[in-house]
Amino acid sequence: MKAVAILAALFLLATAAAADHQVDNDLSSEWEATGFNNGRSIVRDSKGYFHVVYHTQADPDGIPGGNCDIMYSHTILPAPPTSSADWSPAVAIAPDPMSDDRYPSIAIEHGLPGNPTSNDMLHVVWQSTDMTGVYQILHSSNINSTMPTPGPWTSPFPVHTSIHHSLVPDVDCSLNNVVHVVWQEEDFNPGLTSDILYSNSLDHGVNWSAFQNLSLTDFNSQTPDVATVIDFPEAPSNYTYYSERVHIVWSDDGPTSGPSIMYRSSPDAGNTWDIYENVSQLSGSMDSDGYPSLTVSREDIPHVAWMHGVYPHDPTTPGPYAPGADPLNPNSFPGPEVGMYSTILQQIYYSGRVYGNWIPYELVDNALPENEFPSIAVDITDHLYVAWQSNSSPASDYDIRQAERLVAGGGWFNQTTFYHPDHDDLFPSEATKKTAMYTPGFDFVWTMIDSDLSAGGHGQPAALSPAHEIWFSGNTGWTNPTSVEDTCTGVAHPVFSVMNNPVSSGTWISTGTEGGIVSILDISGRTVQTETVPAGSDGFFWNTGEVIPEGVYRVVLNNGHGLESTAVTVIR
């Protein structure tokens, strides 16, 4: 027990500090990008695994502006990743070479109220061109029932089809596992007017409701973000939430002023909606506000971070795309638009809706002239985290900065810079946490460009270079919860062991008298075998025979109390 305690302490110390690294092993990745939509690119499930989505150019050797695919990766151990080896090889969710698939958003179902580990189903939405070249909103899901690898992704299915471009969708799931999607719908005047549309699914994404227009302002409504209250492992009586309240924010151009941040909510899973509120006006920010990012704390309080000082060189919406690397076209290639590189005073603002009122805006950071594209998240201890990209001058490079604040107030602090002086770091996406068995803290991914320095590492030439990569940073740890038996009776967990290790022809895997689900994973995280062991049977024989290659495998037991795992080496 003493050795276990020492190992546990070392593990917690190791995971306390932030570590940043590439998601995959390819240091010359081409055209991988989180993109400047504000949908979530990363979530974490109740078993501790991270799931990441992004888009990448389908033809990595083609000129910038070619069709893109939606890519997915996950961590292979229930612990914070510390290197690219901790991530599975990325797979394409929508590998259609004839369509252009961009700007994915990922969400995870909450499970039953009071029991968030009961369901970890993944949902991804994105914009995709149809046969006529018009962008539609597509959806795919994954049951994510084994740890890991999740099962196959369902075939992409339209959430909404239109004769107009449907852009930059965002997805979230409320506590009764209703899936909510919002997106930007262009009107008959592309780029001049657009609306915010909404649809939901009551059956895990199989069927979708008729869309609702939530903006209805007759102005240009852009970049929506949807969020619901985060879940917790306690019984519902131990925390406060409105079980099916849905919160939505977006940017809306007014007739005489610059864009403002707008907000609406639904108390009943999207059936009816409260009247919209102008967050910019109610918080005192007034105008020139765009790119809102939304999270909802355990008290069902919405918290919004946004970019103040929006200028034409920073389009608040990624629109339709024209092939080719045209620096004058802000939507011509997978990564950042070239015109973004300039130095204009832009700041990150924050406000929260407390007791029905939006508090006066707070300046999160203006240490450098250009602060853009924030992403906000909240953890289990009611700490808010905002990450954004920051640049001091056109000749300098973009870095990722982050600040922290308690929901209860007290000002923003702990502003950290994730600094790579030779590269541009752009478009961070904070994790929306599923709080079941891990410690407080932050996790996020972002786009790093020009890692090979072929274009100088930063600036407009770097934006046109192919070496775009997805990077991760985080500081949360993994903690297996104490079982009910441990708490109440002092009875230890059921015995979980492997009889022979290393293994040649086979070994007995003991699960204890309670049984459970055993997953055997190879080093890349792929599931080699899954066994359901009934209570009382005490385990099963794993026949490695001649079909199981030599190597290191991980055996994971889910016995209803949490996860236990051990490494097994197969030799010949």
C-alpha cells in the first residue's frame, strides 16, 4: 500500500504542471487546423479520455484551399496526455474527397442525472458542401462504449439542408441527453445578412427537429455558441441545475453600431425560448464585439468571453471558400486568413448572467495590442478559464495566453503564456469537461503553424505554409473514485490481476467476484478484444495464441466502481 501511495503522489505531482505537445506524431503535418469557428474541438469523457476533432486538407500536397476532411483522435490512457504517443492515430469521420468538410464541433452526452458515467456517447457536427457546392450541416455519432477505442462513427447525416450556406455549427448535450445544434444560416444576400438557426435531437442524433430561427433581428447574425450546465458525479439533490435549460450566444451586427453579443435561453430543451438579450449593452461594452465563447457553471449560470474591437481584417465568421491561396480572400485555405496579421487594439472581455442580470464587463487581458478568438470553460470547482491568441506586432508571432477566475468573482489572474517564439499559435479551444473522475484544471488544443520553419515560423508566409499542427496543453489529473464498499464497509475492490506476465500462449485474467467489462488494447489504443465477465465467474482465459502479435497491451476492467488497468507484455 505504501508503494501505491507513493506512486499515486508522484502521478499527481507529474500531472499538476501544464505540458504542451503535438496531438499526433507527424512533425510535418499538413493543413491541420482547429479553425476560427468557436465550436468546441475537445471534450473529456467520464472515464478520463480526451476526444479531439479538427479539419485538415484532404490533399496534403495540393495548393491551399482544397477540400478538407474532418479528423478525430483520442487519448489511449485514462490520464492527461504527456506526449504525442498518448494519442491514437487520427481517423477521418467524413473522408469524402468530393465534399469540403470544415469547422467541426464535438460534444458528449451527460448520462443519467446524478450518474454521468452512464453514457459517454460522442456527437460531432460540421459544415459540408453538397453536390451544388452549398454548405449543409452534417452530424455523426460514436457510442464510445469501450475505453478505448470508440466504435465506428455513424455515416454523416444532415441536421439541416438548405439552398443557402449553413456555416460554423456548434453542438452540446443537456442532462437528459438531448443533443442541441446551432449554426449560422446565410440569407439571400450572402455575407450581408444571416440568421442563427437551431435544431435538437431526442434520440441521440437519429432524428432532428424542424429548425427554429433564434436571432430574428434582420441584421447579420454570426458565430453562435451553445452550452448547457456541466454535470457532476453527485446525486442531483446535491447540486442545483435546471435540467434542460439551453443557453446560446452569438454576434449580431446592429443598424448603427458595430457588432454586439446576443444571448437567448430555453428552459425546456429548446421547445420555447426566452426573449433575446444584448449582452454588450447590458454589460456596458456597447459595440465592436464578436466571436463569443460560452460555458455554463454548475449553478446554471452562463459565462461569456468575447473579442472587443472587431475590425474588418478579423472576419467574425468563416464563410464560403474559394480555392487557392489568395491573400485577399479571408476564406481561401484551411488555416488562418492572411489579413489577420496586423496590430490593432483588441481586447478580451467577459461577463456572466448572475441572478438574471449581466454583470459589468471585465477586461480579461489587454497586455498586448492584439488579443483575439477566446475560448472559455469551467471546472468542477467553479474556476473559469479563458484562452486566446495574442500578438504584439506584425513582425512578431502569435502565442496562446490564458487567465483564470472564480465564478464568485475576485478578478482575473494567473495569466500564463504558452510561448513558442518560432511559430504562430492560434485558435485555442478549451475543453468542456465531463466531471466524473478527474481533478480540477484546464485542458485545451490549438493550431500551431509552420513547425518546419520553411516560411519563417510566423506571419503571412507562415499562414500559407502547409505545416499546420494540432497541439494540446493541460494540467488536470486522473483520480479513481473511492468505491461505495471502501467508504461504507472497508471492503477492498475485487481482485483484478493477470496470472502470467509476460504472456506467451495465454493467461488467466481475474476480475474478482463482481465481474465487469474487460477491454484489451494494443499500444495504439485499438481494441483487440472485449469480454463481459458475469458476476461470480472470477475472470476468463485470454488466448493469445499465434494471432496476437508481440508487444505491450493494456487490460482495462470496468467493474461499475471505476476503472482498473494493467500492462501485459506478449512474447514468443
